[in-house]
Amino acid sequence: MRATHQSDPAAAREVDVAVIGCGPVGALTANLLGARGISTLVVERSVAPHGQPRAFSCDDETLRIYQQADLFDQVSRGMHAPTVAEYINRRGRLLARIALSEIDFGFGHAPLHFFDQPRLEQTLRAGLARFSQVDLQLGTELVNLHQDGDGVDLVLRDVATGQLRPVRARYVLGCDGARSTTRSVIGARAEGASYPEPWLAVSGEVPAHAVRVDRTTFVCDWQRPAFVSPGAGGSYRLEFMLRAGETDAVMQRPETIAALVEPYVDPAHLTVTRASVYTFHHLVTQRWREGRVFLLGDAAHQMPPFLGQGLCSGLRDAANLSWKLAMVLSGTADPTVLDTYETERRPHTVAMAGTSVRLGRIFLARSRTVAWLRDTALRAVQTVPRIRRFVRHFEFKPVPAYRRGLLAGGRRAGAVGTMFPQPRVVTVGADTPQLLDGALGTGFAVLGSGVPAATLSSPAWQGLPVRFVGVHPAGTPTESLPTATATGHDRMEHVDIVDVDGVITAWLRRHRVDRVVLRPDRFVFATGQSQTTERFARDLTAVLRGDRP
């Protein structure tokens, strides 16, 4: 990666993809594209990283995406994984508990992690240095763009000098946040509502002995709702709703902050790194694509923070679109495949935002009477074991699944369209287990139960970006497995793995299949029996060719 600060006044440069914005979503998108060999120009208006801890949380699906970018180890270092999240009322009485330590959604990681955004952005930007074909242009902003049938002409401006520079890209990805220039330029309108109540967000460093509330807590105080939690690397996050008549200036005074945080941490030992007032929104842009221009992250959608899914949703956008774009640019897939980006991502994002809104209604009861009714109802319904488990095990979070899209048959059916689990596996020559995705490669994967991987392939798969994976039961000695190979004219890859904990075997048995085809983002493309494997190849060929189911 070449990181530059000034524009080059030369003739229009040509790239495969221009990514507008280098916050977490833009930086991850560029890493995913770089890993697939795509020439990428990333432009970011700011010269330095934002340096402010704004986004705070991520989930197990997000950490799986960082794996795809081969950045999990770097990104996860120093994260804090809370074991419990509690909802308490104004008097400190417990209303509900989410037992995070008891939850395993099967994707290889704990369900909730807190991170430090400045460190995350630094890590993601550093990851770009791995790719000579990725160029990060700092201090550069998008002014305008015009597209034709073959590409997009962009006008970029050096923020310091005002100098304009042309760039020609085959595709443009707008990752430039809530006030997206890309969204404005293509004339897409964000629709929804903004919450009228401002909030004070306080982030800081605090030693362990000065922490008074050591768990993630939603304070459902009808007079001043609040959220408090330990964070990554000895940090602490606190958020408080402002009351009518309270001003930003007064709320950000040290003495005001000290009084607010006093029940949760010792203010004498809190070093504040950020204190700012903000409002949040529930907005979805009317369309996420205009020709060769796509919107991702906050440029496409914004949601209340009560589920901690705002940034996660943007990273899911990146994971969904990047591999499809790479296949289109390489000629492996027809451009119509890109239509499935919004088809797949919009319904899931809307569902996630809706759940966040509903959770907020519980959290934000603003009168004594409504708060009493809420408290009474929550305590009553949780006397029912099934409802208590629904809350305790976070079952109200929308599952990662697509209703329609790039799937065999075009729509969800049974396991098709859901995210495949990521258990531990062992491969030939490995001393310790690894997570499944590390054995699957970067393309599609065909998994078959109880047979060598080499028996899964056939000439029908020639030319398709696929790896064949033989799944062997727990206890199978790795020395008995065939060595990984690449055979045939197109060097089809074959890998055999041991299902250490029996998760894959149980999944196949539960769905009454012995073959499953996974997409590069590890959603299930197709399931079936051994005799249907060649049909899978025909289905995948048709979908990548742009044929409608």
C-alpha cells in the first residue's frame, strides 16, 4: 500500500475500485478487496485517523469477517468480552440479564466484544500495507462523479490545496459515513427518523480498583437512562441521556461528568479521553446502488445503538459485496450478481434496526408510570422459563440469514441462506485445532461427510472457484487423511479435515444431508445428498452466469 497526502496532478488514474472513506467499514472493505488482488484506491478526507472512541462493540459474526481479511489476531488483541449484560431500573433492581458467557451461536467467537476504535482503525489501515495494489490517499475528498456503461469518472480534491484530480474506476464504494458525499452525489435519500433526545458519551481510562460497576449495564432510569460498561484495555464507556434544558456545554464540564459517572467509577481516577454529545438515528437509504456506485455502512443505513449493531451491519455489507465484486472484476461472475447485494443485506439490516428500536422502547421509558408498567411486565413474563431463556440467551437478535439472493433456488429454504457454523477442525500436518474458515480457502467450498475430498469433485466443477473439503468424524487420526492436493486442468483443491467436536457432522445429520456448498462469506448456497453434487455445480454455474432461478 502507498499512503499519500497530496494529490498527483497527472492524467486520470485507472483503478478497479475506488473506496470513498477510510473509517472501519472503508478500511475493512479495502482489505477484503486487496486480499483478492483488486486494484483499489481509498480516499479519506482526514489526514490523521479520527482518534475518537465512537463505535464500541462488535459481535461473533464481525470477528468472523475479520478472519476473512486475515486480521483477526491483530484486531482482537486487547478486546474485552463481557460475560453478562444487565438491565436494571432506577433503584438498581434487576429487570433482565443476558448471560453472554452461556451463549454460543456457533460462529467461532464469543457473542459480544468491546474494542477501542482508534486502535481498530490503526490496525485496519496497517493491514492495507500488505497489498501493493491498494493505495490510501489521505487528505482527499470526493467532489463529483459521472458514470457510463464501462466505469465511473471521479473528481477528487486535495483538502489542503484545493487541487482537483480525475480518477477512473470500474466501481465506486461509498463508505463515507452518515454525511455521505457519495450518497448525495447519486441523489439517494436516507429515510426514517432521528431521536430528539441528545446523549452524552464519555470514554476514559480507569484502573480496576476505581471501577464500581464492573459489568455491562443498561440503567433503565426513567429520569436519566444510561449505559455503562468496562471496555477494551482498561477503558470504560458511559452514556447518559440529556434532560430537557441541559446544554452540550454544561454537560461536558468536568464537574458535570464527575457527578454523572460517580455511581459507576471513581471520578478521581477516571481519565476522560472523549466526552461529546450526539443524537442517533434510524435511517435507511432508499437505494444502496446507482449503476456502478454502491453505498455501505452508515452511508446506506443508521440505527439506534441499543443492540450495538451499527458498525457490525456496515462490516457485513463489506463482507457481502467484496467477494462478489472481485468475481465480477475477474470475469468469474456476471455483473448481475451484484444485484444480490442489496437484495440480501437490506432485509437483514432493517430487521436488526427494528430490533434495536424495540429494545430502545423498553430502555427509554420516560415517565414513572410507564417505567413501573415496564418493570412489572418484564419481571412477570420472565417467570415463564421459555421467555426467560429467550432473553437470557439473546435469542431476540436477528439470525444471520438471507431470504433471497445468490442461493441455489434463489431463496431461503431450510438451511440454504443461513450462515454455516464455524467449529474447530484439524487438518493434515496440524498439531492443534483451527477454526473451520481457515481450511476453506477464499472461494466456494463443497463439504462432504465421511469421504475423502478428492471423491467430491467431478468435471462439472471445472472452472468454478471452489475447494472440496472431506469432513471426517471426531477421533479420526490426521495421519490417515489424504494430503491436500490441487488436481485437474483448473487445479481444483482438495482438503480433508477432522470435525474435532462433531459440530459439522451433527449439522449435516440435523438437516438430513451429507453435502453442503458454502459461499465465500460462509452462507449456505446449497445442501443435498451425494448424488446431487453435480446439480450443485450446474446451479452455481447458472447463478454466477446471472441466470435467474
